[in-house]
Amino acid sequence: MKINFKYSMPYDEMLSSMKGEELSSSQNVIAKTYIKELKGFWEKENERVVNAIEKASGLRFKKDVDCYVVSDMTFEAISHPFTLKMCLDFKRLKGILIHELLHILFVQNDKRILRAVNKLNGDRDYKIHFPVLLCERKVLERLNGNFKVEKRVEDLDYIWRDVNKIYHEFKNYKMGVVDFILENAAC
């Protein structure tokens, strides 16, 4: 699986104007320079990250994904359409990409993941993010040797608390997140 980083001036303009911001006339050049740096960074990380995500989740990516880079928007990233706000801290960006790639993977494997998600108790955000965060922690520990929750725009603290309560069981689980949730339906 590969990420194709792209830039769309109209898309960037739309998201910026929704925040009351105006794009500079040089934004196209800035974005293309940023994408070149981002591609260089991601080429070194792609294979390790994708392998860790697939191993932690027990699922496989079915196709490559396009990711639109924008200068400004309310969130740091969204998964559909895959959109990433420029961030010069590539270490932080790696965690953001892992989170969004997990969302994308689950959508690509929607029939399998829906069986598990529907077993969970909680609101929509809880059902969507519980398996994502469970895998995210496992992936970050595998890649970095440790795990640290970074405060994000969205408030997922209540989900992180539940993930952390059962993570010790998932950490060494070999089958993947779908089977884990189905076996531990109430989590």
C-alpha cells in the first residue's frame, strides 16, 4: 500500500476560507515543496508503518490511497477524503498518519470490522475509535518502543481510558482487532 500525496488549490482554498483564512499567492509552490519533503520522509517509513498496521489489525490494505495536503483546516487530518494539514513536525505527523490510515484500512475492510464494531457499547465516536486507538497504541509501541498519547483536536480521552484498561490483553494477542473485540464483546 502506498500513499499518493497530492495538492489541489481549489480544495485548499475551500478549507482555508471555511476558517476565514486566505491563501497566499505562493501557496501552490509552498505545498509542492512540502509534499516533496513529506514524500522523502514517508518513503523511509511507509513499509514499516504499513506492516505494523496490518499486523496489529489483522487486516490488509486493499489499495493505495490518495492524500490531499492543505495549508489549513479545523482538524489536523481527516480520513475520507484523506486530507492532511501541513505539519512540519514529522514525528508527530507519523502518529497522525497512522491514526488516519487505520480509519482507511477499516473502511477498506468494512464488512469484517462492522461485525466487531456492532458488538461494542457506546456512542458513534466510541465504536469508530475504540478499534482504531487499540491498534494505534500497538503500532506506535512496535515502531517506537514506547507509547505516548498526544492530545489531539478531538477529545478521545474517554475512549483512551477504556483502551488502556484492556490493552494488556490485546498487546500479545495474535489474531487482530476484529477477533479480539468479538471474543471480548463488552471490552
